[in-house]
Amino acid sequence: MVAKPVMTKLFALLAMLLVATLALGCGPGKPAAKTANVTAGSMPDDGDWSGVYYSPLFGYLHMEESGGKVKGRWLRPRKDQWGELEGTADGNLLKFEWSEYIDGLVGPNSKKKGKGYFVYSRPEGDNVDDVIKGELGRGEDEVGTPWDAVKQRNVDPDLESIGGSGTSDVGGGDWDSGNKESGDPEPPAEPEDGDDEDAPEL
């Protein structure tokens, strides 16, 4: 037979273990989201988020801004993936949430999503093209895959020309439609960093 003081100590020890377990939770905590170390500045003279931006990796990104709210869509150069973003601009800084879809793929791997940012700038010099530089992150992260693009001259954005048109589309739709961009575009101006032609894995 166990003595009463020993039983009391045993119950006290069990109670402390239970409190410690509840305080620590059932496992390690969720890691903090990775945020971009960027600050908002002023837009260049006559700078405007609305437009079409070209990147060799992501293709043409169409963006429209109204009252600080920005929506955008892009189609990868291979035309097998398209994406959309929505966010809020603060001067030359745009932070957004994005989703990207894979045409013809069904299931959980057919869609990726996360957060990201762009910084709008104008390089020094005469007769230069405005650029955006930023990153796409997965999940709650807003950093990860770099995305630099050059704003195209004389091209109006047309978000409806990219992506799915309804719930019947699986992972995109409109993949076989022609280019609906309006205006008289110049040949694409590529970012200076000489990016690789292979599409990055998001």
C-alpha cells in the first residue's frame, strides 16, 4: 500500500505535467510569415500601376488600378499557367494576394496561392521604361520567387483576355484564344538581369 504523502506528491506531479503540456500545446508553433523588407515611396512623375508588364519568366502581366486597389492577371509564356492578383497600392509599393492555376490539372495541385509585393520605379536616363520589381511568396509568406518586369508602352491592360471565364473552366480556360491586347506595342523590353528562360516553381 502506497503511503498517503507519496500519493499526494504523485498527484501534484501529474497536475504540473498537465499544466505544462497545455501551456506548450501539442507540438511546435507555426513559424512566422516571411515579410518583405520594403517601404513605400512616391510614384515617379506620371507613373501609373495600370498597364501591361513583361517578364520572360511570367509573361505579360495586365494590371488595373482604381482608388488604390489593384487587380491583375498574367499568362505564362508557355500558356499552361495563368494567375491573378489583388492588392492595395501605397505610393510605389503594391502588396497583394495571388493565385496561379495550371490548365488541364484537377485537384489540390491545380492551384497555388500566396502573397507578394511589387515596387514601381523608373530607371535613370532619357526615354526609359518604368519597371516593377518584387517577389511572390507561398502561403502567408510574401517573399520567395523574384519577379522583375518592364512596363510596355502603348498597351492597355485587358484582364478579361486572360484566365477562366466561369465555373466550368478547370484551372483556367481560354487557353486557345488569341492575343486580345489592344494598342500598338513595341517589342518586349526585357529586364536587365538576364533572367533564365525556365519558369520558376512557385
